[in-house]
Amino acid sequence: MPLSLVRPGQNVRIKEIRGGRMLLSRLASMGIYPGVTVKVISNVGRGPVIISKDGIRFGIGFGMASKIFVDIVSN
């Protein structure tokens, strides 16, 4: 399931990132890569998806979030 479809409050584990080197590099610089668990804070539809990792919040554009595939992790 893409990150762009995850409801707020859910914890997810990054499974796959389907993008080019620039996307992978940008996300890696934020500590977002396969195997990492993040929490979705806000996802209102077409706007940015706000996630939290280790207490730090990141805003990820909807298009970028659509390329990040995740598995839901039980809370």
C-alpha cells in the first residue's frame, strides 16, 4: 500500500521506494529507507503527508508519498 493512502495515527514499516536516485537520496538523508518504521501524523488527501520518525516530523509531498510502499504495523 502506498504511504499516500495510510490513515493518520497508523504506524507503518517502509517496504519499498519506487523512485530514482534523487528520491532515494532525499529520503535517505531524512532517515527514510526500507525497514524503517514511521507514524503517519496527518494525511488529508492531496496535500503533504506528515510523518514522524524518532520524534521528528517530516512533510512528504503527495507524489513522493505515492512512491513509498509500506506495511501496516500493529500499534
